[in-house]
Amino acid sequence: MEYYHIPSSVEETLSIADNYSGNYTYFAGGTDIQIYRKQKLDTHDHIIDLSRLDELKSITV
């Protein structure tokens, strides 16, 4: 079974990841994950979508 999570904060993202003990894949808008899942290269039950997290849209040094 597959579950798709769309967290609204980094804290929520980490909480979701913690709840599913490594049985998840991060997704940030790329199409590669669909290919991996179709070829059964990614068999995690949970997908965590990072695309709406403003904190992760840029890197400041």
C-alpha cells in the first residue's frame, strides 16, 4: 500500500519520517520516482513530498 504525505513544515516532515522508520521516500517534484516505482526499484510504502516546503527552496551560505 502507498501513502502520499504533503507536510507543511520541516518539523512535520521529520515527524512523518520518524513515524515510518525508513519506510519512506522523499519526493521534490521530479519524475524519476515514478520510473523507480514502476520498475520496483523503490518499494517504500510512504512518499513524503517536499515541494511545498519554502524552507527547502533555497540555500543560503
